[in-house]
Amino acid sequence: MIKSLMVSSCVALALMLPASATERVSGKPVAKPIVAPKGAERWSGFYAGAQTGYGFGTSKWTDLDDSSSIDWNGRGFSGGVHFGYNYAVNSWLLGVEADISATGIRGSLTDSGDSADPADADAATLRSHVVWLGAVGPRVGYAVGNTLVYATAGLAFAGMRYKGTEDGGGGFRFNENRMGWVVGAGVEYALDKRWSVRGDYRYFDLGRNNYPAVILASTGNETDSLDAARSQERIHALRIGLTYSFGDIRRP
């Protein structure tokens, strides 16, 4: 009877002890639940990821002699990487991000020529290709649960390739790097403590560049040339991405 009472008392006492005390009595470690950071803290720290998307835009060329202009549309897919750092202030997030993508955004325009003018009767084709596209700038976001809504703006960079040909022979081809500005907005959703998915929109204005007159072909006493011109590039990009967060170095 006394033995049974002692056993019952020990069981009741064990049930009443806190987890730390039970751990000391049993001598076995007890796994503690991992509490994920809440709000903007989940997004704080360094991160890196990859993105893919689709871009479309307009190339515009203006003749500097008579102010006439032509333009054509380009489109294509892109893929690249992004990385940055976030700092949490309550539910707000302040950070900086850089990204770069290789793109297949291409466009072309064919001018059938002037049939009334024998000197300008050849068809000409202009082509453009956005070889790569990148940006760097601040990012501001607001976190609600596992969702982050953000906006960004900054400097834009691109590598362009242009080519012009005429059916009658002659043409030009050159590469150049351009710089402009970019703005955008997006939404990111945390899958767990480290991984998140995102979707965003970016608008790129790659500025205006001037080019001197270019001789396309020279035959006998006739010279065919491209007048001095100004080019302008604008691109819209829709992208989705996957991001890995390395966490805040201030947190253990």
C-alpha cells in the first residue's frame, strides 16, 4: 500500500515538473521548438537567388538632320541572378539589391525603300538585341505575415547589339553598353525560414545615345550612308524568382 502510494506520488510529481526540470531528472535532452522570425525580421539579412521572365520594349531611332523617326518592338525571355541585403525596422524593410540577366529580347524593322528614288530603292533592315540587362538600387518593403510587398528604383545597365543591312549591299554592326534608370514593384512570399518566391515588374529607360553618320556602301560615284541619328531604348520586364535568405548576422 505504501509502495503503491510512493509510486503514484513520484508519477504525479514528474508530471508537474517543468520541461527543464524533467530534462534534468531524465538526463535526456529535449528538443526545443524553432520559432521563426516574425514580420519584417524574417526578411532581414543577406540573400541571393535566381529569376526568369519575359521582356518587351521599343527601340526608337531619330534622324538628327530632319527629326524624322522610326521605331520597332522587341520581345524575348530572360534569366539571371539577384542578391542584396535587408534591414528590418518594425514591419518595414530597408535594403539594397542588384541583379543581372541575360536576355533574348530582339526586334527588327524592314524599310522597303523609296521606289520613286532609284538611289534609295533598296530595302534596309535594322535589328536590335538586348544582350544583358542589370540594375542596382534601394528596395523598400512592408511585411504582413509571410508576405512582403516592395518597391525599388535605381540605376539600370544594358549591353546592346545593333545591326543594319541593305539588300543592295553594305551595312553596319556594333555593340555598346548603356546606362539609364529603372523602377519597379513586386510581391515576395516566404515558403519557410530561408526560401521565398517572388514576382515583380520592372520598367527600364536606357537613355538616349547619339551616333554620327555611317557610310553603308560606296559604289563608283555613289555613296549610301546612314544619317546621324539618336537611339532610345525602353523595356518592360515581368519576372518570377526563387530566393534564399542567409539570415541576419545580428541574430544567433
